[in-house]
Amino acid sequence: MSVRPISSQSPIKQTTTWARWLVYALAFLVLAGLALWSTLVGASSISLRDVLQPRADDVVSQVLLISRIPRTLALLLAGASIAVAGMIMQMVARNRFVEPATVGTVSAASLGMLVVALVAPGMALLGKMLVASGFALAATGIFLLILQRLPMRSALLVPLVGLVFAGVIEAVTSFLAYRFDMLQAIRAWTVGDFSAVLQGRYELLWVSLALTVAAFFAADRFTVIGMGESVATSLGVHYGRWMFIGLLIVAMVTASIVVTVGVIPFLGLIVPNLVSLFMGDRMRRSVIWVAFSGAALMLLCDIIGRLVIHPFEIPIGTIMGVLGSILFLGLLWRKRTELG
């Protein structure tokens, strides 16, 4: 009588593994479909045949290689990076209703860009990103210090404090821009717009991708520091060090995106919250879905912006602002219902 070897995995676990990979495959197909749709949509008519059989001497192929594909890559990189940065910000602040655009990080990066434009307008793009990162890091640290000194009786008070703090920084930026006649110039980095993305003008976003990958490998540490300093210390995680690393990643991702395409509001707020409803609070398990969802939502908003008044387009920052504010109010209302 032959004896069958015992499998190292139970049938239930094997089924769960296969189901997980099937969901990953479906999510990838949806993202690839949105990316292809985004590549085909625009003022110039491009067909699927032009994508599958490009010709070097064809004007359509040149538009595809110089404009459409770089724009789609920029949308993917920016969407995934902003969503993951928002998730890290929520872990660091220990509040679900914060993101770089609502705590002054984005506003400070814009202020840094204005200072560079006034002091050293010819600075290289990487230098501008580093200066903007410094301003963003400083503003985020100040915001966290403010939170430590406030008696937080409600989680809803945190985003309100963040919005007021961001408003103060924006007021300073507007005053300086008005004083030096640069109100028109600051629009380039205060309104998210991918229409000017071309080959050679989006590559800085690969830095944000590298930082996002680094955040994935450090996901467990960020989950632990999200539980508080005492818990992190008891588990052997250096709270201050990983807090600084998290803020640095958020600041640099924010700066790279503001420098390249401008401000994209609410994306880093709503995507982590929606994913957490299904995946929970463990960052290691949900960070991939946050990145996928952020990229997909960015592509979808960009497609809507290009189709509403075709062949013209609405900046993606406007589309995301309208959609994000509605979802943000929905999240606040849901939290208020749970509390009372």
C-alpha cells in the first residue's frame, strides 16, 4: 500500500494563496488597462495599432514616445508615491485624517520652490527638489510638535489643525509671490497638471519610486511606530530614528512631485483610508494595494480631465480636489457616526 506524502500546505492555505495571486493579477490587468487608455486619450488621435506597431518616422509614434508614454509613467509613479507617502504620514501622526497636503508639507514644499525662484532661479531640478524637501521636512516636524502640545480630545481636531497650519504657510507664500510679482509663476507648482510632462521632464519621479520601494521594506517598522513610542521601544524599534526616516521619505516624495507636476490634493488621504477598510492597519500587507490604488485613481482622474472638455483638458489637481473633498467629507461623517 502506497502512502501519499503530506503536503507542506493545507488545501485552505493553498486556495488562499491562489486566490491572492488571482486578485493581484486582476488588479494588474485593471491598472494596465487604465494605463493603456490614458496613453490613447488626448488631443492627437492615437490608435491601439500605433501603440503595438510604432514607426520611428511617424509623427504619431513620436507623440507617443515623447509625450504620451512619459505622461502615463509620470501618472503611475506620482499616484503610487503620493498614496504611500500619505500612508506613512498617517502612521507617523497616528491619525487617519492627515496627509502631506493637509498638514503643511505640500504648502512648505511650494514655499521652498518660491524661495528658490527668488534666490537662485537657475538652480538644477535636483537642487530645487532638495530645497523643497528641506522646507517640507521642517514644516512636517513643526506640525508634529504642535500636535504634541495640544490636548487632542477628538481625532477630527488633527486635520483641522493641519489645514489651519497649511493655510498659514500658503498665506506666507502668496504674500511673497505678490510682493515680488510672482503670483502667476507659483501656479506651476500649486496646481497639479501633467499636460507639460514630456520625455526628459519627469525622470525625477523615479526618485519617488525608489523611496516608495524603501518604504515597503520598512513597512513593519512604520506599523510599530504607529502604535506609539512606548510600544515601539518595548519591541526594540528606535522610535526617533524611524520617525525621522518616515518624515524624510514623505518630504522627499512630496518635493519631487511638487517640483515635477505640482500639487495633487487628497490622494494620500483617501486611498490609504479606503484600502484600510478592507486590508486593516498592517502596512506590510496593505502597502502594495495602496500603491496600486493610488496609481489607478490618478490615471482615472487624468482620463476624466481629458475627456470632459475634449480636446482641451482640466488639470488633474482640480479633478482630484473635487473628488477628494467629497470622499474626505464622507470619511469625516463616517468617523463622526462611529464616535457618536
